[in-house]
Amino acid sequence: MGKDHHENKESAEDRFNRFMFGSGGKPPVHPENEQDERGPQDYYDYEEIMYNIDTLIESAKGLKPLYNKVYPYIQQFFKKN
């Protein structure tokens, strides 16, 4: 019983160390997977980029009237301080 208890304790400590500090080795690298995976700089979806830019421009146009209404109050706030 003492030997089993000692082995279980070492196993628990080893499991804890792996959880907290990692296994200590680098994960294996598979060269065939590296060729299939594209990095973020290898491909740009220009249609999606243009759609996002268009959305930003439309949002700015929609917020401009609100900005024009709020701006005088902001100016008054800064003049008082």
C-alpha cells in the first residue's frame, strides 16, 4: 500500500506540473500541414475589405448629424473649464 500511495502521489505531482508548466517540450511540427495552412499575410479578401470600408463610411455619414448636434455642447463644456 505504501508503494502504491507513493506512485500515485508522484503521478499527481507530475500531472500538476504538466498542467501548470507544460510538458517542457515543443509540440511536433508537421511539415505537410504547414504548406496547407495559409498565414494571414498570404491571402486578403479584398471584397470583404471593401465591404468593411463601405460600412465604416456609411456609419460615419450616419453619425455626422449627431456629431453636429452634440458639438456645441462639447464646446461649451470646454469653454467653462
